[in-house]
Amino acid sequence: MRPGALLGIRLDGTKELIALAEGLRESTESWADLLRDCRRRGMRDPELVIGDGAMGLGKALAEVFPAARHQRCWVHKARNVTSCPPKSAQPGATKAMQEIYNAEDRGHAEKAVDAFAKTYGAKFPKAVARITDDREELLAFYDFPAEHWSHLRTTNPVESTFSTVKLRTKVTRGAGSPAAALAMVFKLVESAQARWRSITGAHLVPLVRAGARFESGVLVEREERAA
């Protein structure tokens, strides 16, 4: 069993651990339980949730927080896509994907997706399908402030923290019961949280939460929502 964790962004732009629970990483029901607990504690539908597409998070999100959008982690997606072509074609495919998620705006990203499909569609249709089938969830971050894009493309904050936690828990094997192990993980994450940096463009977070609309990273409309 591996713990599932949710990291969130507060209105002031700081990062905070929202929830931590024991459960199978790929289990939809485990993630749904975690999200239901967040809802019971008063959490509203998030604006965007970033996760690995291999997990059950997407389905659980649609059930518990249907208004939230889902962004696929580009690190996991790139790893998944490059497993399809032979090694000789992997550098080119990697560069082509970078053209998508590093595009200057959504329009250029869409064109880069089309270019990827045209270049690799005939020889590596499975690799192309892994991009085009998830097109919307891979490009969702472009509908948020450009200053936030680097924070929204991947699950790196969670992954890097849990890499440290994994190393520490290996050193201290035999933590006892699952509850004791989870408590130890919580303490380690809580300690790491003190070192997390605020996101770039923190002043824009309240606008996003209030329903402001962004196109290709630029504010185009502000719509106040009911609390």
C-alpha cells in the first residue's frame, strides 16, 4: 500500500498539504475516499487538479469534484509516450513534446500537437494516441495565468517530496503498523512543507479562485462567484 497525498495552493500562493491517506495509488475508490474527506471538511471544487493519468484520481475527481478540471502531469506523460518508439526516435519525440508544453500559448501548443501527430502518426500510432487522446487534459494549464504554468504542468512538488520521504522511510524500516507508518510519513511531509516556496504570480491566485477567465495565460474576464 502506498499513501495518496493532495497538495494545494492557498490564496496567498503558498503550498500546503491538504490530505494524506493510506491507499492503493491506482485505486479510484481510495482517491474518492480522500476527496470525500476533503469535501466533508469544507473544501470546494478545485479549479485544477494535476495528477498522473495512470492513477484512479481522474475518475474519483469527476465523481466528487465534478466542476474541477484535470491536468495530466507532463513528466509522467512524456515517460509514457517515449516508451513506445525505439531509442533512436526517443530524442526527437521528447523534443516534439517539449514544443507542446513549452509553447508560448495554447494556439501554438495545439499546432505542436498536430505536428507531433503528423510526424509520428504513421510509424508510432500508439505514441501519438497517448498525446491526442488526452489532448484537453494535457493543455488545460494554458487556461490559467502564464505565471503559474511551470507549477501546473507536473506533479513535481509532490513527487520530489515523496522521494525524500521514501528515502527516509527506507532508512527507518520497521515503522510498525500501517497507521504508525502513515504518521511518520505525515511528520516528514509536514517538515518538508516548511521549505516549500510560494508559486510565481501568487497575487493572481485569488483571481483564479474568484472565477477570472484566462486565455493563453492572459486575463480576459473577471467573474465573481458566490462564496
